[in-house]
Amino acid sequence: APARATLLESLMTALMIWVSRRQQSGQAPQTRDERDRQELGAYLRLVEAHYREHLSVEALAGRLNVSSLQLNQLCRTLTGRSALQVVHQRLLLEARRNLAYSRMSIGQLSDSLGFSDPTYFARFFKRMSGQTPNAYRRSVQAR
């Protein structure tokens, strides 16, 4: 399961880079599929800029001038995940990075990721990864 999660995160990152490069190239989208990818790219950039703020899907969709239903359909079609799952995966990725590569306490990490309470962060991390933050940190350090 950890390898699958890493693979999915890598694929999401590759998709984000591809969409971003297409957007920056200035090419106008030719097909509905290309427009959808551009919209997803805009969403992924928005998530990247604001994932620590824990904005609602409705608020994120509003910033893109689409409904939360449209945003969820777009995300599910192109990523296989809901719009909220995309945000949660980004939070989880950052949490894993910090647990592996920093000496931040769980409280400091929780605060840096915008969680109001370290206990809530620990529950979120365990639900998303299957491990507690401390267990994950120990497993990474043991490698």
C-alpha cells in the first residue's frame, strides 16, 4: 500500500507538471479534454497555493468560477479522486515530507499545515496513511 500511494502521488505530480507546462506554453485548448486538463491544472495550482488554509471545496470552486459539483466531476474524471481527496493527498504529502526530513514536533508540524489541533492532525494522518505520524517517522528513519 505505501508503494501504491507513492506511485499515485508521483502520477499526480507528473499530471500537475504536464498541465502547468501546457498552460504556460500559451496554447489555446483545442478540445474539451484539453480544456478539462487546463481547468484541472488551475485547480491543482490553487490547491498548491492554499492547501494549508483548509478551504472548503465550495470556496476553491468559487475561485475557479465553477460549482463544487463541476469541480468534483472534473477531478474524479481526470484523477479518480474527489476535489477534497486531492487537497487531502497534498496535505498528506507535505506531512510525510516533514516527518521524514525535518525535526519538527508533531505539534509544530500540525500548526504548519494549518490544523487547529495536533490530535486532529494525528487522526487525519492515521486515516489517510494507516499509520500514526510517530510510527511513520520511525519507519522512515529505520530505512
